[in-house]
Amino acid sequence: MRNLKLFRTLEFRDIQSPGKPQCFSLRTEQGTVLIGSEHGLIEVDPVSREVKNEVSLVAEGFLPEDGSGRIVGIQDLLDQESVCVATASGDVILCSLSTQQLECVGSVASGISIMSWSPDQELVLLATGQQTLIMMTKDFEPIMEQQIHQDDFGESKFITIGWGRKETQFHGSEGRQAAFQMETFESALPWDDHRPQITWRGDGQFFAVSVVCPETGARKVRVWNREFVLQSTSEPVAGLGPALAWKPSGSLIASTQDKPNQQDIVFFEKNGLLHGHFTLPFLKDEVKVNDLLWNADSSVLAVWLEDLQREEGSIPKTYVQLWTVGNYHWYLKQSLSFSTCGKSKIVSLIWDPVTPYRLHVLCQGWHYLCYDWHWTTDRSSGDNSSDLSSVAVIDGNRVLVTVFRQTVVPPPMCSYQLLFPHPVNQVTFSAHPQKSNDLAVLDASNQISVYKCGDCPRADPTVKLGAVGGSGFKVSLRTPHLEKRYNSSATVDGVIISLCCNSKTKSVALQLTDGQIFKYLWESPSLAVKPWKNSGGFPVRFPYPCTQIELAMIGEEECVLGLTDRCRFFINDIEVASNATSFAVYDEFLLLTTHSHTCQCFCLRDASFKTLQASMSSSHVSNGEVLRKVERGSRIVTVVPQDTKLILQMPRGNLEVVHHRALVLAQIRKWLDRLMFKEAFECMRKLRINLNLIYDHNPKVFLENVETFIKQIDSVNHINLFFTELKEEDVTKTMYPPPVSSSVHLSRDDGKKLDLVCDAMRAAMENINPHKYCLSILTSHVKKTTPELEIVLQKVHELQGNNSSDPDAVSAEEALKYLLLLVDVNELYDHSLGTYDFDLVLMVAEKSQKDPKEYLPFLNTLKKMETNYQRFTIDKYLKRYEKAIGHLSKCGPEYFPECLNLIKDKNLYKDALKLYSPSSQQYQDISIAYGEHLMQEHMYEPAGLMFARCGAHEKALSAFLTCGNWKQALCVAAQLNFTEDQLAGLGRTLAGKLVEQRKHIDAAMVLEQYAQDYEEAVLLLLEGAAWEEALRLVYKYNRLDIIETNIKPSILEAQKNYMAFLDSQTATFSRHKKRLLVVRELKEQAQQAGLADEVPHGQESDVFSETSSVVSGSEMSGRYSHSNSRISARSSKNRRKAERKKHSLKEGSPLEDLALLEALSEVVQNTENRKDEVYHILKVLFLFEFDEQGRELQKAFEDILQLIERSIPEIWTLTYQQNSATPVLGPNSTANSIMASYQQQKTSVPVLDAELFIPPKINKRTQWKLSLLD
């Protein structure tokens, strides 16, 4: 649905040269034109409008001086840097324009009628006056000469085996005699010049020749291959014309055919058979076709026609028509008319071989014209719902208009068509926002017709309905009517090649041929035109001419968007994409199709040049709303305003309507903001958008307008659909994240989403019409977080007894039938049984697939039971054990054993204790059972508390002894009235358990107070290094001899142990620190040298042990991923053992640096934890005058603390932490070093080991030093 629009023209009038032009050719590299006349050859530059070279062929004798000579062909030879010229007299001349030298490379005595070079300029064909074809190489060495007329069909002759002979076929009304009629041939057309015509296929492998057969007098087309072997001959075609053009893509050969009432352009296949046609818009014998020409990409066919006869006094004309095909229909897109008299008569025309849509025309009065066309989609540009989203397609003297807001009509059909007396060349829609459906049409006679869309008192005869006006399908359509209009104008210094306007800002952008962009405000009182400037104040200039330009607001700046014919997309003068095939601006969105077969949609509201450029150049788009896959070659036709439809056209011409996710969500958000719930719901339902967005878009507004939502939807089925899609997930955070700048998403309530929506909608529906929305109300109960099935069943049961006269009322049977769609029938049966209503149970059971023999005996048995026991049985059947023991507790004491067994089986102790008073026997029994259960679960202390509470002191004592709670055990022993001996024995038992738990102070207290054994207590305190507590007991019981015999030796022994410990820690710390610095230095050297991935794998390497801690990531990760998979199945003990082995201190291990860090951190922590112990022993050393030992210990401890403090910055360096987390980059980095850094980051610093890089904390405030020993 595109039109060819004139992009620009280039004209060179009155070229100064003798004679009249006869033919011309192009020099594409130089940008010049070669023109041949009866006097010679000239080279002109149409841009600078000057004659570059002039070569006379008369002076050299190649053309006669009387002007009767004729040049039949000119070809620029790129390889030979010369021009080949063929004359009608038979000379083939090679001309060097730089040196003006002429060389006759060949001569044909009978003359030359046509010269044709192959597309690759390797071969040249000459048609001679003796009706022969001569093929030569590019060096003019003859290859072969053959007769132009051949009796043979060719190598591709069809094979027949006798079936389907003409004599056996049915011939309709012609009768049997038609089978025996002799084949007749019509002679060539009266205006045929009988000259042969030659055309090559685009790849140069075949060429076709159209000649008049001397036997029949009719034209035939023969196809030859590159080796000059005849391939096929065309089937007899009556009225075949001389024009011939092979489509460059190679599929068809175009020619003309005069039929009894019309003139057609016909197409031949390579095998000579006809394959399609289209009719020219002229009567028979009204025009003749001089030539046919395909453009370089085979998309446009140019037809050069000339009037045959005119009325007296009228001036005959020549026409150049441009035809294109889409969806198997041929469209006449452009029609240029020239006079056949005087200087305006066309001599020749050719397409540019490089620029596909550039046509060169040479007229008789030395008048050269160059036309540039480009494709454009003419669509209405309104942005409100009144815009019909119309697209106009030019087809000869018709404009086909399709209204996409109401119908999607595939071309060549349309909604309606506008008829004109002359072919149409251009159409455009109004840029006024309120009149966007009005359009203006420019036809070939340079008349402008303006059509206004609106009410018209009478039908316009020039407007004819298309596909929407049939008998079987009609659409109410507003059609335009013809109106006259005048416009103001402004003067611009330059040639305008395109313009666009913005209806919101009233700005018009004008593009000149040199790429400059000018700005014009159409509502400005002064018609001033000024350069368009960007945000920096610099004028905007496109680097290349853009065939399509649009205006759009990007952020706060109005920008010019342009697309070249080479698929380069510009915003202002910045290129943001190089693979764009089409684009459209709609509201705040930019839609773009690309060569990667995607349609991208970008929001321009908060975008910038950099973000757009990054998004378009990125192969991966993170946001799913932006990108959508489309069919190969799709192009944007239009976007329907205030809707979600995006119309795409495929290369073949058929249309496809897609709903781009970004457009859909943006439109839905607008509808929801305007409280247009019905439109939003219908769109979401049709396009499969999750209905949770209706609530999640703005929860507060939805809850405030629930009644509006229900009234607009007004359908029980649709409301139920909304309920069934509800879920706790916030789709604005997962599936449909809003634009970055959107502030619509508000804070949520604390309650659950499902419960909030269900309760709010149920309340609204009950308020509006509870009978009509009965099923929806039931759904709201079922969809809650905890389905309220009992309430639902109760409401269904109530419906059974009510006979409402409301026509919208739902029967109980219908409600239950619907309920079974939402809930499993067995689950519903169980819940109905849980209501203890047997009528409701029967009603549900009847709708289920259950056998009455199964449930009726069970229900009858229940009915015979006492009420509480009946409910207990039901609850137990439904596995509602909490309720079951509640009902069973009311049945009397005779049922308590059964209740206690159920409590033990289902672990219902806590619930059961709430059912009985603490003074009852049942409470005591349950408590004892609970305590025994806790003992089995190894929860001894809670079990002891439970036994103590219910008075089971012996069991409580056993529990407290087991858990080691000596205080509670002694309390219980007192309640059991233990004797002193019993208490002493209990105390020794407790002391033994406390010593096992390393609670020496508590054990000593028990022995002293309850076993009366203070000597053993002192020994336990010395064992636990509680020096001061041991001294307290010695002086309390006046046993000073123990000081000499036990305390002082223990203190000295402890001092020696501490000294040995500190020496060991110091040596270990120094050794690990030294090794860590070595490993780090080796690793840094390996990274800088890029050796991390090139570590040798053999033990024979001399540096293997030194650099093996920097092995490659793939080797190490593969080694450990396998071991970890085995470790996962081991026991916890083995797993911990494996974790310890993971960080091995063995030199050369993969994670040696981590193991060293771990060991150093452990030394620091062990030393830090000894501060309190050292302080206490220093005090007693000083007390007993062991000053030397005290100073020695204090000095050793101080030395190791200072060593640690000095070493921490060296070990846990900030640089090493950053290097471990960040790859090495910078100007001095190489590819190998960067890869080594990435691999090292990936492998040597696992996430779980990140804490090793945090230096251990040292508390300097902890008091450990005794100043008295300084």
C-alpha cells in the first residue's frame, strides 16, 4: 500500500551541440551522460550543467556529413576506460574520451541495426542488416554468427507423448471443425518498425530477441543462452509488439500485445509460454508502446507510449508510465506526459543501473531530465478517535482508500475509491488535527482536487464504494466529497524534496536537496522560514537525503526523524540505526521495522538519543514490550489512533494486522486511567492480556470504582472470568512493568490482594443486584485465599428454599452445577459434610459421580448417633482432628480414652489442654502424655517443665537430670523431700554432667553446697582456670595449704601452656603470611603476562608448583563441580570434612590463597579470644609474686598482638579485594590479561568465600594488660 512519490528532479536544458540527439548512455562512476547525434558524441555533466567532452565522428568519416548518419548504440566500458559506439552503417568504434582517440574495432558491411552488451560487459551482440546475430567478446573477437530466424524451437522444446492432442479435445461452441482448422498468423502491427529487439537477463546468462518472422509476418521471441545456443521460441501471440524487456531478477520477459478491444503488457517465461498480463488504460489503436524498461531491482516497469492518432488541431503526446505490482495486481503509480512535437519529444529513456528509482529521459531539443522517486505510504495523521486511519493507494486515475479503523481490506480491494479524469501522481492527507480525514490529490494534468470528509447533501459521483458496499457485507462509512480550497505559500531558497508537519506543535519541517532542514510555523502571522536547530543550537542537516521524514517529541525536544532509501535512520543529524526498513510515529511511540524481521516500539516521552541508539543497536532487548517478531520483509502501513491495531504489509502485498504489546498496554493504561473498564476488559480478553492488570495498574482507584467496573462489564460470565484470573502476583512488577516515569503505581494496602478484590466486588454486587450476580458472588467466595466453601454451600442451600420472582435469579441447581466447575466434586462433598447439614450433603452427592450405595449407609449411620459424637465422627472422617477432639470432649468421661488415643496419634496436646480445666484428671493425664512425648522427641527441658507443672516430680527430676538443668533438678529434689545423702549423691551426679559440659564453676558450686566437698570443688575450679573463685573457697574454709600444694603449681603450669600456645601461633602466623605474599605475587605476574589460561598441565614444568594456584577457570570449575555433586549425597559430618579439604594449605593447590587467608583469620580470632584468660592469669601471677613469668607472658602476648595489627593491612588489602571483585582493565591491559582477570574472578573467589576477604575485627578496648607488670 505504497505510492511512488517524486523525490527530486534534475534538468539540463538547451545543451549546446549540433544536430539532434539520437540515443544516450550513462557513465555512472563519473556521473555524466553520453549523448549521440548524427554528428558525433558529447559528454555532459547534468549537475554542473556543462559539456565535458565532444567527439566528432563526421571528421573521422564514421558518419556522413549530410546528417543522414545514425548511432544505434552507445556503451561505456568501465574496464577499458572508453566508450563503444555502433553506427547504422556498420562500424563499431572504440572512443577514448580522455585522449579523443577513435579506433574502429570492427565493421559490418550490411549495417548494424542494434548493439547490446551483456550486463557484465563480457559479451556484445550485434544485429546486422542481413538478419544475423554476431556475438563477440569484450575485446571484439568474434565468437559465433547465427541467423536471427531459426526453424528449430530450441533445446527446451516440449516433449509430447501423444496425449491430449488437439483433435481429441472439447472445443465448445466452435464445434469439431475447430480441431482441424489451420493455424493462422497475424502480421506485425502497422506501426512496427520491423527492427529486432534484444534484452538480457540480469545475470547475463540468457538473452531474448524479438524479430518479425519473414514467413508469417508476425513477431516471435527467441531465448538464447550465453553460449549462443537457442533455448526456446515463444508461442504464437497475435498482435505482439516490438517492445521487449527481461526482468533483471530473471523471472519474466515483458512485451506488448494488441487485442481486439485493448492493449496489454504481456509476460513470457523463459520457455516461451505466456505468464500473466495487465491492460493499459487506453483504447485500441490509441497509443503505441515504444519501449519497456525494468528498473534495477525489478520493482518498477516503465512503459513509454506515444499517441497514434488525434483529432485535427490536437497535439499528440508521449507518456511515460510507471507500473508496480502488489498482491498480483498491477498499479499505475506515475504518469508523465510529453509532447511529440518540437523539442519536448522523447528520444530515449533509461533507468539508472545503480540508483533503482532514478529515471533518465532525453528529449529531442537537447533537453535532459532526471527523475528520482521513492516509496511512501500516504496515511492520515490524526491522533484522536475521529481519525479513520485511512491509507490512500494510487492506481492510475483512481485513488483507492482503505479505512482501517472500521475494516481491514486487503489490496487491491479498498473501502472506497475516488475517480479522476487523468492519472493521479500524488495524494496527501490534511495535517489539521480535526480534519485529518480530508485529502488532496494531484493528477497528471497538474490539477489539485481537495476532498473533505463530512456531511454532504448529495452523493459525489467521483466517490465509489469498494469492498464495504457489497450486498453481503456493508459497513457504515463516511465518504468524502469534492471541495475547492486555497492555501498560502512561503518562499524557500533551495529545492524542497519533502516536508512533514506536527499537528500538535504546528511545526512544518522542510528538507532540501542538500540535506538542510528548515522550520516553518503554519499558524505564525509571518511566513518566515528558518533553519531547524537541535538542542545545542546547531542547524540540523541530514548527511543523506531521507525519503521519509516525520516530526516527533523526544523528551522535551521536537526532533526530525528521517529514513533513507539505504535503510539508515536518523534523529536530527544523528544516525541511530542502519537496518530500518520503515517507521511510523504514533502519539508518544516510535515504531520501527528492521532487516532482522522485528518490529520495535520505543516510548519517546522520556527517551534520549543515547538510549534510543543503544536500544536500536542492541541485539538483545530486555523489555518484552519493545520487540516483536514479524514476517520477513514486513513494512508499516499505518497505526490506528486510539486503538491497538498496527497494519503491516508483506512483500507480496497482503496485509497483516498485529497488536504490538507496547501499543496494547499503553492503550489499556489510558482506558484504565479514564475509568473505561469495558473497553480495557474487551481488549485484554481478546488479546490475552492478564486481567490482573485492571487491579494492579492502580489498586486504590479500582477499589474506589468497583461498582463502576461491574456496571460497565455488566456480564456475569466476564466478571467470573476476571475472578478466575485473579492471583496474588503483581503483574506490573513481573509481566507488564510500566514505563520508567510512570507514577501510577501506588502503594498497596496491607491486606491480601485476592481477599481485598473479592470482598470489595462481592459487596458491590450484593448492593447492585444480588440475584443477577449470584454466580459471581459464589465465585468471589471460592477465589479467596482460603476458599469459603461452607459459606458458598450455605448460600446454595438457601437458594433451594427461595423462589424469587426476579427474572435474573439463579436456581439452586444452576448454582450448584456452576460451583462444580470451580471446585472438585469430592472436595465439595467433604465441605458439605463438614456443615453437618445432611440435606445439603445429599444435594451435592446427587450431582457427583458417587454411588448411592456408598454414601447413603454412611449418612444413615451418622444420623443415628448422638449429636456431639456424630460431629466427632464427621470431623474425624474429614481429618479435622482439632474440631473432632473438641466435639469428643463434650461426649462425657467415658469417651476420654478414645479422645486421649486420638490426641497421642495426631499430636494434639496443645489443643487438648485448652479443652479441660487444669484441676481435672483429664488435664493431668494429657499433661503426662505430653511430657512423655517431649521426652521421646529429646526435648528434655520442656518435658521436665510439663512434668513439674502437673506434679509428676519424679519424671520431672529425670528430665532435668538428662538436660543438665541442675537448678531445676535440685528444686524438684526438694519437693520430693530428698535426705542429705540423697542430695549429696544427686549433687555429685550433677557435678559430673556439668564438668562434661565444661561448666566448672557450676559444678564446684553444687559440690560445695550440696555434697559438702569443698576440696573437690577447688580442684574443679583450678581445672577450669577460675583462680579467684578457688582462692575464695580456700580462704572460706581456711585451707591455706591448698595454695602451695595445688593452686601455685596449677598457675605455673597454665603459664607454660600459654607461652607454648603463643609461640606456636606466632610461628604459624608468620609462616602463612610469608607464603600468602609469595602466592599473590605469582598470581599477579601470571595475570599480567596473560598466563592464566595457558598454565601447563604436566608436572614436568619447572614453574608448575609456583603457578598452579592460578590454574584456568575451566579446569578448576570442572574439577570441583564433579566433587561437589558427590559431596551433596554424603552425611553432614563428611560434608564438613570435605569443606575443610576444599581449602587446602598444600603448596600449589588451586585455592591456596583462600586457605591461607582462612588459616590467618583463625589465628587472629584465637588470639583475640584469649585476652580475658590472659588477664586473669596475669593477676594471679602478680599476686603470688611470679613477676618474671607474668612479664614473660605479657610480653609474648603483646608481641603477637602487635604482629597481627601490623600484618592485617598487608594481608587484607583494599587493592586485593577490588582486584578479586573487578577485572583488570585500563590502557596497559591486553586481551590476555583481561581474560585472565575475568577467569580469575570467576573461579578463585567463590561467592561463599567472599567473607574471607573481610579482615577480622580486633577489639582494642578489651582490657587484658596488667600495668603492675610493666
